[in-house]
Amino acid sequence: MKKTIFLLLLTLALAACDKVYINGDLDGIWRLVSVQYPDSTAIPKQVFYSFQRHLSQVGKYYDEEQPVRFLGELDYNGNRLSMSNFHRFPMEEYSATLQMLKEFHLYSDSTAFTIVTLNEKTLIMQSEERTYTLRKW
């Protein structure tokens, strides 16, 4: 009887530790692989997008310098995603400028995307005339 109760408690404890991803496959860290423009393709280096709950983060990581990161709001609904209101991370009082966001291939402080493909390994999304391809990191 004691073994049964112990196993039941152990099972409940392990089940309670399961992570809750409210955004499904979208949640996590994604490496930006390419951005297809109407007349060219950009292959960014060390640019990452992160999504978790209602937050988005864009970051650029360097070998010998401090990373550059901006934290923003995330609105995700079905095949629509928008990122907005970016601030420098760690949180500073100023918002990201358009010039700062261009390093991450974002051209507005409020960018809306249509999700073309989303699974556990690949995210393809479109905004205006650009197509973003990301891989889960």
C-alpha cells in the first residue's frame, strides 16, 4: 500500500512539473536564417527571435561584445503574430529606435506577421513584402 501511494505521489509530482506553453510550437528561441526581400535575400548572422507567453525578444549576439537585446510585447492568435513596443534589455527607459530595430530586419516598432509555416523546427512568416525563415534553436 505504501508503495502504491508513493508511486501515485511521484507520478503527480512529475506531471505537475510539465511546462506550459500557451503559444504552442511558437514558444522558444528561434534563429533567423534568412529574410527574403522582393529583390534580394539577407542571411543574418547571430540574430535570434524569442517568444514566450506574451513577450517577444529580438537579440543579436557577438563573440567578444555584449549582446544587443530588445524586449517587446507579443500578440499571437492563430496564424497572426505581432511584435510591438520594444525596449532595450536589460530594461532601460528608452524605447528602441527604428534604426536599432533594422539590425533585426524589423522596420517598425509594431510589426504584424502572417504565419505561413509553424512546427517544432521551422517558422516561416511574412510581413509586407518580406518572408522570414527561422529555425528553432
